Amino acid sequence: MQQAQRPRRSILYMPGSNPRALAKGRSLPADGLILDLEDAVAVDAKEEGRRTIARTLEDRSAYGRRELVVRVNGLETKWGRADLTGMARAGADAILLPKVESAEQVDQAAGVLDGAGSAADLPIWCMIETPRGVLRVEEIADHPRVACLVMGTSDLTKDLRARHTADRAPMLPSLAFCLLAARAAGIDIVDGVHLDLDDAEGFARSCRQGRDLGFDGKTLIHPAQIGPANTVFGPSAGEIDLARRQIAAFAEAEAEGRGVAVLDGRIVENLHVETARATLALAEVIASRAAQ
């Protein structure tokens, strides 16, 4: 599902059963909020969480351009079908499915949503957080309803029997494989959470690594992480300046009948111009939101 560019630098998980937290989300500078019905909601609060999120989405305009995504419980649980049915027409921008391991799971969820009257183009996001999900990520990413992949690195680390390391080396094969699948399908992908709230440098390092790999943004567990994520995953002033100069240099070269340009001692080809234009488009969207 290819779509218009929108920033997904910072996607914050918020407990769906906490009205005060959800209300606070209206003023947070996150690009998106995941209103969670799964891990963040206790078993005895699932139904109330569903009602709370439904009420929250009734006032969708209060959240401005923030993307509102509802993470439901899996269809294999006793809450999953009711979650999908209840959220089908609630006004969410997307539905996030946990622990997706096949395109068939996406089909099943889409069938429930459609049967409950959802819009035919309501996007589905998929969490990739198990070894089998990673191995089947290509078919998942290629599903026509899937708009974004979300890495669930905490559960994946557990299932791999790996360790949480500063350089995230145990995660790199899975991260790279899922990134390849997302890019081949033309969809976005956001990195997993950083669990240590006292480790600001580690969080920044994780963001930089994710950005260098090619991720569009990062999922977050605390509002304090929003600013650093926005900074790392958004174009810097230097990148914006370089993009403008690359476009100008290539245009000048074309006008002179040359297929490449040289800027600051480096070759500029059409592929660099394409990246530069995407950088400026993203920067423009971010700037327009900040001005509101």
C-alpha cells in the first residue's frame, strides 16, 4: 500500500484504558500515537479500554494531524474480534495487529474489519515481533492493506533467546531483513522501543542506528523520547541545505547537457536528486505541522 509521504519519526504507545494519558496526547509533539489495547491494558480492563479509545476517537480533531493508530489484541485471543469490530468505524487512521506471522492473518483481520463496516482502505499496520514473522515478512509487507511495519524488538529478543546489547547486534539481521521487505513493498517501517528510560545516550544511539539503517522513525514508551526521535529521524538543517544545492547543481548540469553534476567534490546523479527531493518534501510537511 503506497501512500503520500507523512512523518513517522516518533510513534508513542499510550495505554488505551487511561483517559488522562490519552488526553495528554493532544499536546505532545509526536507524529503518531498508538492507542494500545494489548500489552498496556490489563486483562480486566480490556473492554473499558475499548470504550475509552472509542470515546477518544470521537474527538479526532483535537489531535490535529497526529496519526492515531489502535493496537488491537490478536484474533487468537478472546478480545481480538471485539477489538476489530469496535474499532472498524471508530475513526482511527490505522489498525495495528500484534505478532503477525503471515499474510493470512492480515486477511482474517481485514475480513473482520470489512464485515464491521470499516472503510475499504483503512490501513493495517503489522508488528513483526517473532522469528516466524521475520521469516515471512515479505508476504506480510506485500499485502495490499498493509501500510507500515512496526518492529517488536522486545518480544523478538526474547524469542531469539538473544541479549539486549548496546549495539543491538543480535537484532541487526532481523531489522535489515524487515527493512528490505518494507522498501520492496513501498511502505514505511518504524523501529522498536528502547526500554531503559534512564539511558538517554543509549536511546539516542539506537535512534541514530535506526536512521542509518533506513527506518522512518521509532516507537516510543515515554513522552521524553519524542524530541530526540524527532531530531534524529527528521532532516537536519545541513541535510536540507545540501538537498537544495544538489537539486540546483543537477539542474544546472542538465541545462548544460551533462548527465551528472559535481558538488563539494562529490558526484550528483539523478538518484541523489530523487533523495534530495524526498528530503525537502518531508521537511516541508514537518515545518507545516510545527507552524500550526
